[in-house]
Amino acid sequence: MDISLIHAGLAAGAAMAAVPVILHLFMKQPPKRVIFPALRLIRERQKRSRKTLKIKNWLLLLARMALIALMALALARPRLFSQTSLGGDQEVPTAVALVFDTSLSMGYKPRDKSLLDEAKQQAKDILKKMPDSSQVFVIDSAEPGAPPPLSPAAARKRVDGIVLRPANRPLNLAVGQAYASVSDCDRPRHEVYVLTDMARSSWDHDRAVEGLDKVKKIKSGIATYIVRMAPKEIRNVAVAEASPSISVATQGESVEIRAKIRSQGPATTRMVQFDLDGTPRHKEQVTLAADGETELKFMTPKLDPAIPIHKGVVRLSGAPDPLEFDDSRSFTFKVQPAMRVLVISDRENDAQFVADALDPDPGSLPTGAPRTYRVETIRTAKFEAQTGDTLKHETAVFLLNVKELSETGWSRLNAFVHDGGGLIVGLGEYASPENYNLPGASQLIPGSLTKKESPKEATFGKIADLTHPLFRSYPRQLGEMLSQIPIFHYWGITPPKGSRTLLSYSNGAPALVERSFQGKKTGRVLLWTTPLARVTDSRLKTAWNEFALPVGENWSFYLLMRQTIPYLAGTSSEQLNYEVGQDAILPIDPTRRFKNYVMQSEDGKTIERLNPPVDSLVIVSPPIGQWTVTASNSEGEKTLMGFSVNPPLSEMNYAPMEVSDFDALFGKKGYNLATDSESLKREVTMSRVGFEIFPWLMGLILILVTLENLLANKFHRESAPRGAVGAPA
């Protein structure tokens, strides 16, 4: 515990505690000569005279000495816990850093001002009390780099320019900047003020605040004040999610839009509106429980093939909301023609199940239902007879239970995959290991065939990666469905280096293996070691599995086939919706080259020309909004692309930091927490001046005065004059 004195010179008055001793020594009475008639009486008087030479009351003397020392100490104003040396408090030149949390949640308006506006006013109040010789560092949490030192007057102007920043950094880094700047300053006092709403989303909880080592190097320390700007109770309603079920839709189909509305605070009612391409499509009123959440689903009209990019927004209306930035959320998706799929097989039955899953008979579909895929089934002999580049318009090719292909056939498939196409190989009873293991085929297929395996009891087993695009839609349910499918036979394989197993059988053998080929567009090959077809009677020797069951009995086959084509086409991973701070990456058709790229905002006010991309168009950290990119060339060809950028989801659900969180970031005694102006004033006073013990000293002085009076009265009563020895009666 540190003890220091505000007026250290006055503490020298404690030396006056020696005055009572000096007075006693110089003011003692000399012994008197008295003639007594009897020797006995003379000796008794001699004994009494010797006692007067000694201190008669040690307690009285000590009380008077302590009284003088405490009065001198009280005038010196001792204090506890002080971290800085002071001359006159406000006249001390100070190195001060003002760290502003400029994340979007600081736009919250509990009254007529936002939290950021209140933080700026608080900072100006702090600067008013700083002497002109102070150095001020104004730090925006969104801006990296060392801030320049400013005078208090210049700092006030810099504070006026602080604004909300959608893309922000953790405050850990901003505080580290503050420590680095302040610690390098030669001013006698060092202080850092962090003006924040204390939202958890503004801090990185996995690491301590940067620069704590610099704090330890400062002898007087760096006083850190965390000032909470947010009110104790937060009320807010936000659009926490608004996204299409798919990023790339097929022309003529409807797309489901999923929205999530979240409330923080008491129960409330709000109006939710869904707009598509600038036209209101749906509006409904929702009632939200206290701190509740509700999910909504909207359906778009059938998509017009003439509009390649669709932009939508889900917005809130109704009662005023203290936080505006999360009252709407936008999204983008694009439309393309039905993807073409070629299915090659030796027998019709082997192609039927895949074709029905991808492109069912129009008579079995609801009226007006679009065809997502256009499937063509051909026999192997017809494929072998084709010449030229007949596969260039196909998105994917299935090779199902084909006995063998010629070297030319394997070469055509190889070229197709290396150009970015997708190949799915389904092995079966007719597959010839000798043919599939030929050099032309082995360069393509993700596994060399060994022998036919017939396990006693087996099913599909573990999914290797639940986040893989083939499985991520319903990973848990899909895993349960696959584990119920009996497997009677499969081909044993040896996967080559660079391939990966996506799905295994219950005995651990590979069931689905993938191999990728990098190029202008990534080509992929998927190998199923059991047929993608089934026979009606599972007791027959030709039955290999019960995978291709009707949807009503087990929908795993249907779902995986429907997920396979978008994955191979690259559309399942195509991202058109981003959070601010992320780079937008738009794929470019390698077969079409454009020289001019122009990015334009929704209102048309912001236009930016982009550099021609090599493989894909990368737009670094675009601002919040909906954006259209037009690509064109000198021949007049054009294509449209688009994307949306939204605020971070993490800022839409305000959760305050706890004291334990700050303890982990700064250390238990490494900061001072203030919740308002008054508590900040107390914390600053405690840090600068410390805890004054003047009132306690005055109380102790009063006690000593009382004790001194009691002892003195007792002393004088004992010293009262008696009758003279030897005097006549």
C-alpha cells in the first residue's frame, strides 16, 4: 500500500513532538532546603525530592508528543493508493490518451444524443481540466497506427471529427496503441480513458490487452479509466438475419427468404416488411416477447430469367428504435438457366434413379414448377461414338456402372474435368478393374479398384466433414438417414495421394471419395464405390445396396444428388452476401473476357472503376449497401454481377462486459471502472489524490486531546500541595 503526502513539507512539524520533553527538562523545579527537627523526616524529604527529578507520568508525555505529531501529519494531508505525484492536481502536465469505441453499437440513442456524442462530450470535459502543457492522443478504435500528440485545444477539434465506423477492430488493439503513445511521453502523469458502451462484441476475449508491459515500465504507472457510456437497460429490436435459401437460383422457381427478428428489452410489437428489387412484397406485424426472437419466411415470385441479379431487404417499421443500423438487412442472389447434366450408363436402369432425382417427370411436379436441371441419359456406346467438344455445355457428367471406356472416352472426360467440369463415377457389378486402373483413367478417378467386397452387415457410416457443401444442409439428420441404409457389396479401392474420403461405410472402408483439379476453374471427381441405383428385390445377388430409395422412405439419396450438381458447378459455395470488413469475391466466367468493370451503389451516387481480374474479382472491404458490378468489353457484351454488404451480426445482440472480463484483460488492479460522470470523478480523484486519511487523523486528535486532559487532571490531583513537613500543628 503506497502512502504519500500532498504537503510533504508540513510533515516536518512532527519533529515538534519533542517539545514536551524539552519543556519538562527545562521547567523542572529545583529541590527546596527545609530544616527538620528530626533526622527521619529529613530522609523522607530527600527521597521525595529525588522523585521530582524524574518524569512523573509517561502516558501524559506520550499523549502530548503524539498530539503534536498527528497535528503536523494531518496538515500534510497523507493519502493512500496514489499512483501519481502531484503538485496541484489539475496543474500537472499530463500524457493522456482518449480511446473512442466507434463501433456501430455506439450509435444507440437512449435520449436525443447517441452514445458516441455523449462520449465526445465526456472527452471534452476531461480536456477542459488539462493544463495546456499536456499532450493528448486521440485514438479511433477503427484506425490502426500511432496517433500524433496534440495539445488540448487541437484534441478538442480532433474529437469533433470522430464518427461511427462500420468496420472496426477489437478495443484491445486500440488500448495497446494508447499505452504505447502515453508511455513514450515525458509528462509526469499518464492516463488513458476508454470511452465505450462496454459491448462484448468490441473486445477480443482470447487475449489480454496489448501494451501491459509498457505500463509496468512507468514508475508512477498509467491510470486506466474504462467509462461505460451505455445505460443499464438496453431496448432494441433488430433484423438478425435475412438471407435467401440459395445464392444461385434457377429461372422460373421461387426462392425462400428466411428472416429472424430479435428483441432485447420488454415485450413489443413491430411491423416487418419484405421488399424485392425495390418493390414491397409482404408486410406483417409481429409480437415479440421480452428478450424474445421470432423467425419469418417469405417466398419470392417466380424468378424472371431476364433479371440475372435480384436484391432484397427485410426492414422494421413502427415504434422508434434507439439503434437504427440493425433495423434492416439486405441480401442478393442471382438467377441462371437450368444446369445441364449428362448421365452415361450401359443399362437404362443404372441411370434411372439419378435422372429421376435430378429431373423428374414434369407430370409428377406441381403445375408451373421449374426444371432446376435438364438431364440427358445416353448409353456408353453413343458417348463413345460422339466426336468434337460435346461436353462443353454440360455442368456435370455421371458415369454409372459402366464396364469400360476407350482411351478416347477417358481422354474426353479428363479434358472436361480439367476445364472445370464435374464428374461423378458410380461403380457397380459391371465395372472392370483392369479398365478403371489404366493410366488414362487412374489420372482421373480418385482410387484404384482392388476387389469386390461383400460385408455381412454394413451401412453407410461416418461423414468425414459435416461442413462440406454436400452434407451441410442437414448434417445430423442426413447422418442418421445414411446409417439406416444396408450395403451388400462395394468395391475396395486404394485412394491416391491428394484425394479425400468424404463418407465411409460402417466398417471404415471408403464409400465416397473426392479428387480436385486446379485450373482456371476447379474441376472435381466424386467416386461412389457402390452403385447409384438399386434393384427392387434386395434378396437378389445383383442387389448392392438400398441407397436409391423413394423420398418417402429415405430422402438421403435424393438430397445428395440434388446437392452434388451445385457443388460441382461451384454455385453452392458462391457467396453474394457479406459483412462489412470482408472482401467481396465474385467468380468470373473464364470463357468470357471483359476489360471494363464498374461498381455502382444502389442509389447510383457511388461509382468506382475496378481493375480487370485474373481469376476472380476481389473487391477489398466494400462499404455497407447493395452493389452492382457491370462487366463489359469493346464488342458491346455485358454481364451483371452483384452483392450485398451488411453490418456485423455480432453487434446486433448487445451483451455487456462483466468485471471478471476486464479482470482477465487488464488484471484485477489494472483499471478503474466508471459508469457515469460522478463515478468517473471519484475514480480520477482516488487515482490522482488517493484516499485521504485527514478526517481519520482529526478524529484521532480529538481522542488524544480528551485522553491528555484526563491524564493531566489525574496528574495534578496527585501533585496537589500537602501540609509542610515539620510545621506546627
